[in-house]
Amino acid sequence: MNDDRQEVDEAITKKFQAELVNLREIVDQERNEREESERTIQDMLRSVFTKVKEDIELERQNREETEETLMALLNETCQKVNDAGNI
């Protein structure tokens, strides 16, 4: 009777240990998947940040070029007005 109980206890212990190993594997797998998801999101955010930064820089350059063109036109117009007034 005592041997039977010991065998049952050992079987329960082995089953419990196997379930713990299985649970640990599941937790490790989920952790790895979460970490991979976090890396993917970080990469996506970096990509978006880089794209926005490039777009802002391009817009700044375009604005500066437009301002320079407008200033040149304004200076040219002022010069023509001055020349016309001096005739």
C-alpha cells in the first residue's frame, strides 16, 4: 500500500514537473514574441521618425529657395521702379 502511494506521488511529481517545463517554454516563447514585436515597433517608429525628419528638412529647403526667389524678384522689381523713376 505504501509503495502504491509512493508510485502515485512520484507520478504526480513527474507530471507536475513536466507541466512546469511546458509552462516555462510557453512563457519563454511568449517573451521572445513580445520582444520581437517590440523591436519591430521600434524599427517602424525609427523609420517614421526618419521619414518625417527628412520631409521637414525638404520643406525647409523648399521654403528657403522660395524665399530667395521672392527676394530676388522683389529686389529686381524695386530696381526697375528706381530705374523708371530716374529717367
